Amino acid sequence: MKIIEMNEGPKIDYQVIDTKIMFRDELMLNLKNYERDFDVEIDICQDDNKILLAGLSKYYVAQIFIPARQYEDPEKTQPVPFSMDNVTLKLWKLEV
């Protein structure tokens, strides 16, 4: 997984296990399930009550970019196995 820090300051705690990412032991996503035939971006935000959600809210904390699924053959019948090495995680400073 590629990590990009978008600005200075403390970032959200996260843990990666296999194809799953967990933020602050509160929000877990299995990124393999989000892979499609097109690029996918998942916004992780926090509201005024510091509740995390996958989607837009008041404060960005992270953004996950999953590139389009690749195939081994031109007929697009055999997908290349999902790899976390292709995923990009952008992190923003936490609002306190």
C-alpha cells in the first residue's frame, strides 16, 4: 500500500491486515470487495462528534484509491488477483 500524507499534523490510527483496513478500531473495510472494472475512491471522514464514516462529512481523515481491476487475458475472463500493493491511502491531519 502506498501512503501519502496530505498535510502536517497527527493522522488517524489505522491497521492493515491482509486486504482489510481498520481505522481507529471503529471502521473496517475489506478493500478487495471494493475492486471494480473502474477506479474506486473511498472517502473516510469524521463529523463534529468524531464519528467516522465511509463517505463525505465535515472533516476528511483519509481517502483510499483502488485502481481498476486488471485482467490476464484480453477477453477479460481471468482477473489478476487483488493486491494491496496497488492501493493508495491518503491521510489528512485530524481536527481536534
